[in-house]
Amino acid sequence: MASVEKFKLKDAPRLLSHCNRTQKNQGSHIDKNRSYLNFDLASGRHPGQTDYQFAKSRVNRDDVTMMKRNDVKAVCSWAISLPEELCHEELRDDGSGFFVPNNERECRDFFQYAYDFFKEKHGEDNIISANVHMDENKPHMHFIFTPIVEDKKDGHLKVCAKEALQGCYGAKMQIDIQDYISKRMGKELHMVRKETVDYERNIKELKKKTLNQQYAQLSREINKVQEELQRKKASLNIVMKASDAASIHINTSSSNGYTVMKDSDWEYIQSQLKLTLALKAERQAVLAEMRELENGNVSRENDKLKDAMFEIKKELNQLKKENEKMKMFMKNTEMQPGICVMDMFRASEKETARKEELQRMMNMYCMERER
């Protein structure tokens, strides 16, 4: 029903020449035979100046502040059409249709009341023009104005389209325009359905509900991660104690200058090393999850998680040190000439893998025999 646009000052001449019909190429959509029916409700506001000259002088006044940027919007335009209930369609000789008012007086009153509404909204001093076009498909008015407002901080005037058009978008503004004109015309107009306002409100409530659900879901995930961290921290403490050099009690004896170790002690070292490596990989996975959570929009929860991450990193560094101690012990302890504990561990791993492969091949062979 009514729409508003913002323009840079350099783009204003083309807009204004279209509105006052001074452009050279008017376009095929304009019926020049009806252009004499057009009128300007703001006629005579700035005698001796063109619309563009007035707009330029208005925003460049000494008591008006305008930012020195090329993208500043210095001119705004409302476009409002005559509602279909106040007009009817007629056909031209070429078969194309156009709308004409049911009543000329009623048409002029509609646009006058719309003009009054925008004048109260944006200030009479800001009005550049208010051209009503009767020579296009449907009668409509272009209400052009400069978006000059009072600065809330110091009370000075400034050019600010954002503040001038605050609250001008959405169904509520359309309802306000409709109610204003309907009241003054003494008849109920139906330019926009009032159910649209409820629709917009429902959309906002739905967005709010969705955001709340997403926040609740993130909170549950964070709590779950924190519980998992606590569980793994407890496991880590147990492993660190078990892998501490002071807590490793391995009975060894020397034979021919080499260390002899019981089978049970060797199995213990193997299990501890495997557990250490597994927990190291598990810690890295947890830290990766923490980094993903850190990138989310839950800054308050992330602060807590950052502290937990810091503690885990400290524990991981400690674990690495203990792991290095274990490796050094295994490298420096020779079980046979030229063979250290680490070599035997790796050989044991290879032997286990070889036995598993043999077992797999044997199982496949048995299955083929059964067939």
C-alpha cells in the first residue's frame, strides 16, 4: 500500500524529475494525455528554486550536520497508491487497463490526508514535493522529503535517514496510515489487513522461542561435556599416579650386564604404555570438541570451558612428560644385547599383529572347508 525508499543526494535529480515530469524520456508507461490531471500538494513551498536546489540547500545549511560520505542518504520518498475500493479500472483504445477514481473529490481528500500524515511524521520543513500522478496505471503520490532530525545527544539538527524512518517499516506503520486516513475520510478503508500485524508479532515470538530452544540445547551440550571432562580428569589422575616414576616398582636383576625383568612386570609396562597413549588421543579429541564449542555464540559458558581447557592442557603436558619418562626408561633398559625394552615392546606389538593375521587366515580357511 505504502512504501519508502532512501536516495543519495546525487541520485535525487532523477527521482525529482520523474515526480515533477521534467525528465526528457518519460517512458511508455506514462499516459501523456492524462498528465494534465497531475498535481503537487506541496506546490509553492520553495519559490524561485527547483526541487533539487531546495533539497541541496536544505541539507547543506549551516545549522544542519551531514556526514561527509558518498553513501549518505539525503533524500527519502514515500509512495502511496489510491486503494482499489476508491477507484475502478477502465480500458484504453489499445486494450490496456488503468485505474481512475470513483470520485474526484474523494481521491483528492485521500492524498491530502496521506500528505498530512507524512507531514506530521517527518516535519513540514523537510517536505520537498508531494506529486500525485494520475497518468500511470494507478493514481499514487510521491511524498519526497529530507531526513533531517534532531540529534538526541545535543539537540542539533542532522541528516539521518535511519532515525527519520525508524518505525516506518512493517505492518504496524501501514495500519497507522490506514487508520489515520480512514478516520478523516469518515469511512473504513481496507488497504492492508490488520491480521498482518498479528502475523508479524507471531513471527517475532517464534524467533524468540527458537533462540531459547537453541540456547537450552547448547546449555545441555555444555553440561554433558563438563561431566565428561570431570570423568576423564579422574581417569587421568589415576593414570598419572600409576605412571609416576616413583610409583613404578619393577623388580629387575642383572645377568651378564643386562637387565632381567619378570613377565608380569613386562606385561604391566605394556598395559601402562597403551593406556597412556589411548588417554592422550582421547584428550586431544576432547580438546577438539572444546575448540568447537569455543567458536559458538555462548560466550558466558565458553569462559567456564576455557578454564577447563587450560587445566586439561596442563594435565596433558604433565602426561607427555610422564610418557617421555616411560619411553626413556624403556629405551635405556636393555633386555638383550642391543635390544631395549622399547624394541621388545614394538616387536611384541608386531608379533601380536602377525598372530591375529594368521588367526584370521585360519578362520577363513576353516570357513572354506566347511563350504
